[in-house]
Amino acid sequence: MTLRSLLFVLVFGALAAFVLVNWTVLNAPTALSLAFADVQAPLGVVMLGFIVAVTVLFLGYIVYLQMSGLLETRRHGKELQAQRQLADQAEASRFTELRGFLEGEFARQATRQVELDAALRGRLDALEEQVRIVVEQQANSVSASVGELADRIDRGPSRAG
């Protein structure tokens, strides 16, 4: 029980106790002026009726405020949920866009890597061919030099002898 409810119960309990203890005095008839007529009525019961009427009005107003606050909170909750869904959809859209961008970038990088590999292989093949040609030329040159030396060696002793 909240402090407000406890205070409400205590005040109306005290009022009920006061009315029970003083019922004979509150129920005693008195001459009352209604500004246009005079009537005989118990002043305490009339005042008690006013208190009850005002209390009912205030309770009705409190219930109205509580209900309007609850409805407003519910409306805000629905709006918040709608905004949250919009934000989630926007975030999902950004993730999808990012995924597409990354996939495009990876594909572009893979294509570029294939092109670079092909260019590198082409250069390596060309260098290999050049090295092979140079090696063949060197081998031919060495063979020619060896053959020439062999001819000199073969001719050399026969000239001397």
C-alpha cells in the first residue's frame, strides 16, 4: 500500500469515526438559509453530504487523470515501438548496403589480384625466356670457345711435330 493510499484511508477512517461519535449532534435539525428560502435540516448531515459529493468528484477527477495518463503512456509506447521498428529497418538497410558494398569491393579486389597475377606471370615468363636465350647464347659461346680451343689443341702439337 502506498503512502498516499494509507493517508487516504486514515483521513476517511478518522472522518467516519468522528461522524459515528457525533451522530446525534450532526443529526440535530437546524434552521438553514438557502438565500431564497429557509429550511429545517440537520446541518451535520448536509455538510457530510457535501463532503461526500466533493470526495466523489475528486475521486472521479483522479480516476480521469490516471486513465488519461495511462492512455498517454500507452500511446507513447506504441510510438516508441514504431520508431524502434523504423530504426531497426534503417539499420538493417544500412547493413545490407554495407554488405553489398563490401562484396563489390572484395570482387573488385579479387579481379585486380587476378589481373596482377596474370601480369606478373607474363613478366616472369618473358624474363624466363630471356634468361633461357641468354643461357643458350652463353652455352653456344662456351661451346664455340671450347671447340676452338679443342681445334687449337689438336692443331698445336701437329705443327710443332
